[in-house]
Amino acid sequence: MNAVEDSTDRIMKELRERGAPERAAREKDYLKSDLVHLGVPVPDIRRTVRPAAGTRAGTLALAGALWAVTDSGTPVHEARMAAVEVLVRNVGALAAEDAAFAERLVRDSVSWVYVDVLADKVVGALVLRFPELAGTLDRWVADPWMWIRRTSLLALLPGIRAGAPDRERLSRYGEALIGEREFFIRKALGWVLRELSKRDPGWVRGWTEAHLGEMSGVTFREAVRRLPERDAAALTAAYRAR
């Protein structure tokens, strides 16, 4: 047995031991999931992968092995969560080209529970380290797969938190996606605007004001949530008067 197989077996053994059927049923229902659920809380999933720091090659191999775990042919939720956490824990060992690996996992995802961490903590972290990857996001924003479009937005979050927001891309992506019918796109746009509003409320107020006529309710509510009270009130009155 090689190191990747050994680590995969150890992690899955621990996950199965920590599982709780009642929690599994609740979580499966909450996520509307077709995957096998063991019922392991996220902090426990993180603990199972904590010893699994390693090289770039080892990180990608272990994440790929965990993502591929199935029970009777059906993927296992906690194994996929563990795969994502392996990438997050070792994201500093990854290279720019490994955004393609994260993309593969996003394309194989059907839930925000995997996509949001991959977008923010993996793709976003890589874009922050390798700015040339922003061109990849430019392609993703027009991708047919909704979760890839969501990723293009959420990958802007690390730059905002680091004090280096890409306002030009946020504006461009926002204008491209503001008319989306998909709730998860509308929510993601609002989420990114909300995060930027903590650091640059003037920009967010101006952008929101300029796009009130196109903005969905969920996007608007998130965008104004952290604005100064006077700004939020003025925008809310204008939004209701449209």
C-alpha cells in the first residue's frame, strides 16, 4: 500500500468512526444531497486531515483519491469535504496550474458546500498568489456551469480581505451576472459586494446605486448589509421606489 492509499484509508476509517446516523440524515436533507452521508461535523473532518500536510504532488493525489471515494458507487459527502480540506490545508504548496484541478472538482460538484470553499480558499488563494490566473476567472464568468460562474465571483474574496480588491473585475463580473435568475449567483454577487463594503463602502454604495434597476432583492440586501446606516437607508428607499 502506498502513502496516498494509506492516508485515504486512515481518513475514511476515522470519518466512519466519527459518523452519526441522525446527523447524516439531517445533513442529507438540508443539502438536498444524493450522496452518501456519514454524519461527521466539519471540525471533525478537518481534524482527520490535519496530519495530511505534504508536497504538491502528495496533496493533489490525496485530494483526488478522497474525492473519488464511493460507497456502492455513490460518492461520500465527508470524503469530498475531506478532499477540499486537504487542498485548503496545503494550498501554499500548490502551483498556478493547479487551478485546473480545483476547476475539475467544481465541475463535479452539485452543491455550494464544496464549491464555496474551493472558490474562496483554493482558487481565490491561488489567484492572490498568481495574478495571471485572473484571466481564468474572466473565462469562468461566462461559463455554462452555474457553479463555475459562482466560483469566478467568490474567488475575488481573498483579494478583498487582503486589501487588494479587484474592483474592475468585480464591476465587470457584476454587470455580466446581475441579471442572473440563479439564486446562488445573485447571492454570490451580494456576498462579494458586502465584503468589499467593509473596506470601501463608498465604492459599493456608488456601484449599487448605479445598478438599482437591475439588482435582485437578494443581491441588494447583501450589498447594503454592512454599509453605514445612512447609506443603507437611502439606498433602500431608492430601491423600493424603483
